[in-house]
Amino acid sequence: MAGGIIRAIVTPHTPRMGIEESAPDFVKAAIKGSYELGEEIRAAKPDVLVVNSAHYVCTFNWYATTIAEHKGYAVADEAPDLIGGVPYRYRGDPEYGRAILDEIKALGYPTGANDSPHFQWDYGSWVPIKYIDPKAELPVILIGTCLAADLEECMRVGGAIRKAAEQTGRRVAFAASCSFTHKLVRGPEQWPSEERLAADRKFIQMLTKGRIAEAKAWFPEYTKFVVGEMGGRNIATMLGCIDDGAGVKYVGAEFGAYCQSSGSGNTSVSVRQAA
Ligand SMILES: [Fe+2]
């Protein structure tokens, strides 16, 4: 089958999800959703899993990993008592990582290859990957969140990630690792406000119903209203991965259930081309 984005995903990483055995009850449905999402993704047999985490933060350049093997310890820098150093080991995909960077560069944006063997994953990358692919079956590429990029640039970079997939023949699952609303408050069990919950439900429904053009058009206003994580950059990149050109139909699915965590809204949503 030809290369392309076979799944465009939003999936959560709240640090309370990190260690399943000690996770509080209110994130259990999110963990279940991440496992179910992983089963669905792996059944679709992608060549590579690309994760764009809200906690892998870059200032000016777009970075992608180009190492053949990821190996290290995941520590949640903001909550080392919750995720204090868990070993991980996954294969990489240097060729596709470099192809992504070439396509981003062709758009005129600065890039850099992350080929450091000493690089350690942020927990926003590690949490979803450990549930999506617990046996490390899939090669993984991490892409940083670029602070100098606005939402439009993020969407265009999503298009570059898709183009690189088509050119290299890679069947790619792309995951934005972030929450939906992200108006954080102290208190792990706090829910988002009613208004932000309603906005999240409306946006998630656009994705699950495959109303991608509508989701893209509303996204800047929506993410501002819900105080999107990293300004909405990760979801903007995910939306940019989806080709909403004429004649292409999409369907989506939500996995598990929407959960609160310190005022944020968390759930796994996957979009794919309709059969
Ligand atoms: Fe986060």
C-alpha cells in the first residue's frame, strides 16, 4: 500500500497516567483508551509511529529524531515523584526522520536533526508510546513542538509530514500528545469548566464525524477558548497531517473516555480515511 498518514491521533499524557499501578481512578478510563487506541493502531500495521509531544519543546527550529535506536529513562521533569525514571528502548526511522526535515525545510522553516544518543524522552512522548506500543514493535520518531511557529505554520508542517510519508512510502500513525482543554488548576481531580467541556465535546465530535475542514476552520478560535496545551500547536500539526482535499472522506473514533486531570480534558481520538 502507498505511503501516507493512516492515522491522525490526539492522545493524552497526564503524568498521573504514567505508572498504571499507581494511577488514580479518575485517569483509568484514559489509560484504557490509550491501550485500545494502541491495539487499533497496531492492527492497521503502520511502518512508523510519529509522536509530537507538548513536552518536547524547541524554541526556533523544528527537530525530528533521526537516530536508529531510542534508549534511555523517562523522567517527568515537572513530576519526578510520579514518573521517576522508567527505562525505554524503541527502534527509530532515520530515513523518514530526515525526509520530514527536508520537507519542512522546503517550506522555508528552520530545522535540525536530533541524532543525539544522549537525548532522553520527555514524559509527554513516553506516556502515550508505552500504552500504544507496550512491546516496542513499531519504530518511533519524535518531533518537537516549535514555539516560534504559529498555528498556520504547524498545520503546514503537518502537511510536510504527510508529503514525506508519501514520498518515502511510509504508512504513518501520527500522534499529537496533548490534552484538549488545558486551563490548569491545582487539584488533580478538578474538571474543566462546563463551557470548556462543551467546546471540547463539540471539537471532538467534529473529529469523530470526519468533519475535518470544519475542525480546521474552527480550531484557532476553539483552542484559544479552551487554552489549548502549547497554544494548540500539537493538534494544529495533527490537523495539518489530514488531507481534507476534495473527495477525501474521513471517519474518527474516540477510545476510552474523556477524563479530567487538574482542570485539563484528556482522551484519545483517532481519524482515518473512510474505506
Ligand atoms: Fe502536558
